[in-house]
Amino acid sequence: MTTAEDLIARSNRLGADPKNTNYAGGNTSAKGTATDPVTGQDVELLWVKGSGGDLGTLTESGLAVLRLDRMRALVDVYPGVEREDEMVAAFDYCLHGKGGAAPSIDTAMHGLVDAAHVDHLHPDSGIAIATAADGEALTTTIFGDQVVWVPWRRPGFQLGLDIAEIKAKNPQAVGCILGGHGITAWGDTSEEAEKNSLWIIDTAAAYIEEHSKAEPFGPALEGYAALPEQERRTKAAALAPTIRGIASADQPMVGHFDDSEVVLDFLAHEAHSRLAELGTSCPDHFLRTKVKPLVLDLPATATVEESVAHLKELATTYREDYQAYYDRHADENSPAIRGKDPLIVLVPGVGMFSFGRNKQTARVAGEFYINAINVMRGAEGLSTYAPIDESEKFRIEYWALEEAKLQRMPAPKPLATRVALVTGAASGIGKATAKRLAAEGACVVIADLDLAKAEAAAAEIGGPDVAVGLAADVSDEAAVQSMLDAAVLAFGGVDLVVNNAGLSLSKSLLETTERDWDLQHDVMAKGSFLVSKAAAKVLIEQEMGGDIVYISSKNSLFAGPNNVAYGAAKADQAHQVRLLAAELGEHGIKVNGINPDGVVQGSGIFAGGWGAKRAEVYGVKEEELGKFYAQRTLLKREVLPENIANAVFVLCGPDLTHTTGLHVPVDAGVAAAFLR
């Protein structure tokens, strides 16, 4: 196994266990020799996890490879702590070969420490010691002289020099606790470094477990205990649109909900408000959670109406406080303020709402705050939680290097941060639409009568950070509300609704039964009404505008034989578009429709018997129905599910922001279905 392969294997093992480090947190390195292809001589190299990578999923492309002699020569030109950010650019001149990841700010720590293998990690147990008010004394008590305390210093070249000096002066030590931050461990072999890292993590955890006070967060608060599961999730769904609107005042955000025991227990105890106000400490934590969360200071028994009203008041205060924080510490060189809205919102008895530019970022922000809760519990259990100073947090949050990293991020896709709900989305038009919206950056809720097919479609599109599958009978009001509740808990809210669920029975007037009529109207006319009504409540409460799109039909205009119930239901849908466009426009909600011709390929309707019936009506073979439809159009083209999906994207994308109440024909040209 090569040095790089060994390092990757160790990194993956350490990163796979959340007790060792958080997602994308920490870095690992190895030193060794390789042949310089220019000289043919051996050269000493440093392999180190690059900027922005994740240990658990690290591959060779995520490593930066540097010439160790050149990297260590930077000590001679180091201009001092006031200009140490310049050293990150200097790392580029130390790179060996091409490709690989950009060197991170922690590269100096790995290169300057005189050990063949180094691990820098962010374990909850280690950060608990690092953020305890008497962390230095605890470090000696817990580890003796094998682990050395390093006072807080912002990550960078000087911290690398500090740790290198500490190791040189303490040859018996296997690692150190970095005040307010995490741990670093080393070893002569990869196995030894990993063993030392795990020993520090596990020893700290065992000490906390054995010596922690019984109630680290203080006594339980009356009325703040977790609500029963169904009650709290119902309340969470009712609050979610308000909370997402609060988190998206400056820029739209995707949300994640967490009601795990660790969150609910924290919020049920007296110290939660004090600790939440102190904020997180580890740089990896607060860069993703913001300096502090917004906490609803009401008991779990507060009504939804009371909670909504107070959340809006707290949001105003939070924004004022964040502006004041920025003003206290910003100078003429600071990046512009990035937004004053909270990324973490805590609701006692209910849970935690976390936000980010996409679902993964939102989910990870929540995971980081859980890390912070665990850190607070450990620190409070042994001592008092004492995170780094607010001024230091600002120096990292508005660090020029962090700003440069943000500027390097790729431009967002057109539908980034938007949450789409598509009904009847396990096949045909609905599935194609869901795929297109996801490809354009949206998070997608795939709703269908068949849960297994909905979940399979979601997995195919990208899994839970991109798409989720739900079972829903759109003709049932309670089922529709459950669908909306699940959607907002999955992604924080809803922005874009596609009323696509439908079915058809091809029968003449005399053959059409009352049940046939009711079934088709229940699914399409009533179903669209119920979905739009439930969705509109969310859209209005979010105050972020939105889109509702009806997949109607050319049959809403064109009178064909043997489909009286279907055509009438589609005409109902078509007029709902006009009615809702007129009513919801004041809330910034656009409502538009699409009128397809018969879409045969991939269609659940056509495969379920409608195709055979229509083929019989037109006197063609069922397998030739698509071609038959194409030949009766002006363009002589068959309409495919993807054509409808394209139209949905155009209506909801960035180019038709001023269009509402429109019906778009996607029928390859059926003159009888022209709108005028």
C-alpha cells in the first residue's frame, strides 16, 4: 500500500465514525518519499487532506501533495501572525505534480510537526475539554503529560509553529488539545497516529462519562418537555413555513428538521437559553451554524399562533443583534455582511430547524449544532462551557480566506434553494418533471399513490438530499395535508407545486357511470383544488412567492369523443389556473397551466387501459398510438414526458418571472386546441 493509499484508508476509518469528527471537519496527513520525475532522485513529500474535503469519503483527488523541503522553508520567510494569511497562497509554490486539492489553512500544522503521520480532528469529547473553563487543568488531569494543552489560536501558520514547538519540547506526548477547537495527534506510523487519536477521543469521553454531573444542563423546565411524537411533528409542520421565511429573509434557504432526543433534551432543561446565547466554539461548527441560534423562548404548550407571532418578533431582534455583532467587529477590510438571518432555529418540545443553500448543507448545519450540544454537555458536566471570544468568531466568520472560498464556489443552478412538490410523479410526465426540476437544482418531493414507486423514483433522482418519495391520495384532504406536512419537514417548505396526478377512463357518454365521473373529478378537479389550497397556505406564510403549475390537457379545450368525464375535469383544472392566478398574485404566487396532447411513452394512464381504449376509438394499434397522435399535429412530432417537463421548468425558471394565468400548449400543434 502506498503512503497515499494508507493515508486515505486511515482517513476513511476515522471519518466514518461521528464520534471522531464531524462531516468535512478535520484533516490528516502523511510524510514519505517518492521519486522526482525531473531529477530521478527521491524527494520528501507531504500528503495532506485538502481544503473542503471530508475524511469519511476522502479519495486521492482530495489530497494536496507538497514538497516538504519547500513547505518547511516557508518558516524563513514567515512575516508574522499579522500577515500569516499570505502563507496559504505560498503553499501553491510548494505543490508537487499537478492535480489534487487546494492546500487548506491547516497545512502548516501537518508539515511543520516533526512526525510522519498527523491527525487533526474535531471530536465532541475533545472539544468539550477544549471549551471547558478549566480545560488546561482538565487536560493534565485526564491525560497526564501525554497530551499537551495549546491555548486558542486561529488556525494558520503560527498555530503550526506552536504545535511543532510543543511536540519538540514534549517528546513523551502523543498529541494536544487545541483550546476552543479540537485535538491533534501524531505517530511514527499511520497505525500509531490513528491509535493515538482514538485514545485521546475515547479517554476524554470516558472521563466525561465517569465524572460528569448528573444534570449538565440544569433542572428540567416545566412545560418544556418533548411533545408526543405525532403532536410535535404536526406542530413542527405548522411552524415550518414561518421559520423558513425567517431564515430566508435575506436569501432563500432550504431547511432540515431534527427532533432527535439530544435536541429535545437540551431544550427541556434550564441552561439551554444561556448556552445557546454563548454560541458554538469550534470554527467548523459556527461557520455552518452562525454565531448563535434563534431560540423560541416559549414552552412546548404554546399554541401555533402564539409561537408564530413570537417567532416573528424574535426574528427582528435576531437581525438587529447580528447587525450589531457585525458592526462591533468589522473594519474597512472586512467582507460585506452576508445575511442577518439565523441558520439554526430551536423550538422547545418540538425540535431544531436548520438551513443552508441546499439540503445537504442544511442537514449538516443541524448535525454540527448537535455536535455543539454534545460539546456543551461535556463541558458543563465537568466545568463551565467557555467558547472562544466573540471577536475571534468574527475573525473566522469574516476571514478573507473564507470569503475567497465562498467566491470560488460554482454559480448556483437556476432552481437552487427551491422545493418542488410534484403529484403523480412516480412515472410519466410527473417523473420526467421531477427529474428536470432536480437537474436544475431544486429539491423534489415525489408524491404518488404507490409509495414504493415514489421512493424508487426519488432514489433514482438522487436520494434524500435531493428527492423524497411520499404516498398521497390527492382526493383525500387529510392525506393531502399529511403530504404537505411531510414535504415541509423534509425540506423546510415548498416553493413550486405541480398538479400532475391524473387518470382517465375512455368511455362514451352513455357508458360513463356516476362512479367514473366522480373518480376522475375527485383526482383531477378536486385533487388539484385540495393540493393547491394546502400548498397556498404554506406559500403565503413563507412570504417567498412561489409557483403552482397545473398539468391540464388539450382536452380542456378540444372536444374529442368518448372522454366526457376526463375532458370536463381537465376544463375544471384549466379554469382553476385562471382563478388562482387572480387570487394569489398579491402574494407573489404565479399560477400557470400546461396543455399536453396525448403523452403515451412512460404514461401510467395510457399503460393502465386508456391507451387501448383510445387506440380502439381511433382504429389504430395501441403500440402505434403515439405515432398516430404525432401525425395529426402540425409539427408531426410525438409529445414526450420530457417535453412537458421542459415547459414546467420554463414557467418556473428565471426567465418568466412576470407570467401568470397562462396556459402553454405542448401538443406539437393541435389547431382545434388553440387558445384563441
